[in-house]
Amino acid sequence: MKYLTIILLFFLVLSSKCDKEYLKKETIILNMQKVADYELANPSRNNIKKNNDFDNGWVPSTFYISLVPLYEATNNEKYLNAVEDWGNSFDWDCAPRLRHADDLACGQVFLDLYRHKKNVFYVEKLKKRMDSLIVTAIPGRKDWSWCDALFMAPPVYMMSGEILNDQKYFDYSDKMFWDVYDYLYDKDENLFYRDARFFNKKSPNGEKVFWGRGNGWVIAGLARQIPFINDEEMKQPYINLFKDMAKKIASLQQEDGMWRSNLLDPNDVPKKETSSSAFNAFALAWGINNGLLDEESYRPVVEKAWVSLSQCINEETGMIGWVQPIGAAPGDTDKNTTMAYGAGAYVLLGTEILKLTKN
């Protein structure tokens, strides 16, 4: 028994040392770059919906969204140049579905690069798209009837309001967002239904069904848009929602540091899922770094998630696995499944982990 205790203590100490290695500045940067470089060299494609598989669509956009923050974290101009090359390849236009929120996600990338290079060509076509939607506005729940949309579109409008200095973008997005909130948000659970199909649906174990990545999209979208809202009265409800969601999501982290595809019923799809885990942890880390979340309570959650996610990277290739394929509900995954949004979420999280370690 004495020797068994010694052996267990040895492995606990060894595990703790390994965890700390993942939290070193140089390791954080190395892993972010490995994941980003793999995705740049092996771009994920939307093989499920080939008719919606655009070079400027939501799948690549949700990876490229991470590259300007990666440049800002590392000062490596390769990532800024990669964004510029990507935008130039389709003349800085949005994907073709005019009213579809997903096809506006690329605007976050355009605006982020515009902040650095001030080339109006990056945002001219985006501005025309947004203006046309404002002119023909319909209720938020009509255009953004699924919770993923709250990552894709609202940050574009809030970023535009600040970066392009135009109040109409703030006003439009604010009205749309809270209509979707009234439609899809469960105030008892502090989580969003993916869409109306799930209002009365139950999991195999009798729980309400809240999709992991869907809620990851929402809370990460809040972290992406809140910094650009310059009106404190408008901003506060977003902060309140962010805090409510953060508390609930943190409570649903599993023992291995990850979240599951079905948040309230982790045994429904028991395998770990990296895209929801990375988006959730990114938002929580951002909340700590911006003084919205208590560091003592949330930092262990974030660091545990970062270590677990970093262990999902293929050491030889840099591919991050365990990413649930494109879908609209809880689903299966394994170490060989990857997609652009999984890589983007991991890199975004890394930029906030880097700030956290500096603080």
C-alpha cells in the first residue's frame, strides 16, 4: 500500500508538471501556430453542404477570424498576410446568400484587418451588404432563427458601428439580437436552444437538449462583440447575459476539462468535443481578462480546458481533433475529425490564455 501511494504521488507530480508546460508562454505560442499552420496548409471544406461551400463562407471565416488576433499576440506578419491573401482571392466580397447570417461572418475578418491597414476596399462590399439588410429589415428571429447566427452576424455589426463610426449598425444589431434572445433563450437554464425544433425535445435521459457548440457560438460571439459597444447603457445587458451564461457553462465542464456535445446530458454523446470546449473556454478567458469574471473561480476552469484541448493536437501534424463535424445538434466525434472552426476556436482561446499568463 505504501509503494502504491508513492507511485500515485509520483504520477500526480508528473501530471502537474506536464500541465504547467502547456501554460508556458512559448508552448502556448507554439501550439497556436501549429494549429493555425496546419489549417492554412490543409483548409477544411464543407463536404456536407457542397452547395454552400464558399471560399468566403462561414467555414473558412470562422478560422480566419482567429488570425488577426494571432498576429496581435505574436507579431508574426505571416498571419496578417494570410488574411490579406484570403480576402484578395475573392475581392473582399461576402458569400452570396444575402440574408443568411453565416455568409456575413467573413466581415469580422475584413474589419479586423481594416483596423490595421485602413484599406477601404476591405470593407466597401461588406458595408453595402449590411446597409441593404438594414433597409429591408425583418424581425431578428426571422433572419437569425438559429443560435449559431449570434456568432456570425452581430459581432460584424457591432464592430462596424465602432470601426466605421456609424450608429445605425449598433441599433440594427441590438434590436435583432434581443429578438432572437426572446425566441431561443431558456431563462431557467441560462442557455440557448439551437432552434425551435428543440423547444420541447428531451435527451435519452430526459434532459432538455442544449447543443454544446451552439452555446459556444453564442458566448464566444458575446466576447467578440461586447468590446466594440461604446454605449454603456446598450452594453450592460450583453454583459449581464454573458455572466449568466458563463456561470452555467462553467458548471457543465466535465472532469477531463472538456464539454460535451449535449450540455445537460453528457452521457448522451460521451466523447469530448473540442469546438464547443474551445469556444466556451475562450469566452471565459476573455471574461477574466476584461474584469467581468472572477479570476479565482474561473481561471482553473479555463486552464484545465486549455491543457485538455492542447492534448487533442496531433503532435506530428498540428491538426486538432475531436471536432464535431458540421451539424445542428449534438453529435459524435473522434480524434481524426477536424474542421476550420475548431482550429479557429483553439487559436482564439490561445490568444486569451497568453494574456492570462501575462497578467
